[in-house]
Amino acid sequence: MHVGWIGTGVSLAVLGAGAALVFRVLEPGPTPNERQATVRLERLQQRAFTIVDRLTQGQYEEVSAEFAGPLRDRLTPATLRQMWQTFDRQAGPITRDKAVRVEHTDTYDVFYVRLSSSKGPLDVKIVFLSDDKVGGLFVVPAAAVQVRGGM
């Protein structure tokens, strides 16, 4: 049996004299850049979940360490604690769902991590800059769009 390639993603098998000729079209796999981008987004998604978990657990120093310089200067651990505790009192008991929505641009990636509270669903919007530091952190009303399950 001989297997050869015809162009991109097409294989040809010759099974000997008088046997059938078989063609199979293969879906091209992701490029190395696409694989790298996918791995990066998966890593950032896990970090987004970790940031939200740390906020709900009161680990404000650890969250602040994720911030880019300008955000870290404005949103100190003490300010972050005060902001989150106020939010927690207003929203009621908060738990993180396993749902996330992602928006990707050339300069940043935005993850919306879904929260459940007694007042209804909310999203924590985390903006990762191109250097993977957090450039923005917001609590916003839950979007009425489909979110995908996470970790």
C-alpha cells in the first residue's frame, strides 16, 4: 500500500493492483499561531476565574498583583477591598458560575466571568492587555448573550 499527499489536506491511498483508489480530504489543522493563541486564551481564562475566586475570598493583595501599573496605582488592595465589600453587601451572597464570555481584539482580551447573587446574575469584566497584565476590572450587569462553560 502506498499513501501519498496531493496538495494540502488530501491523502491518496493506492491499495495494490486492481484495488480501489481511495481519496480522503483532511481538514487542515490549526496553524502554530492559532494553537498558541488558543493556549494563551485558555491560560487567561483560568487567570480570570482565579481573580474572581480571589475577590470572593478576600485575597485583594493577590488580585492587585495581577494589575498593570496604572490600574495598580489607582486600585490599591485597600481600595479594592472597600469596593468589593460594598458590592458584596449590595448584591448579597456571591458565587462564581462556570460560565465565561470572551471578546478578543489585537490589543486586549476581555473576559466576562458570570457571578450569581441574590439580586440576579452579574459579570466581572476583566481586561487583559497584550502583555497579559490586567488593565481593567469592572462589575457589570450580566449580558443577555450566550456564555460558554468554563473551568
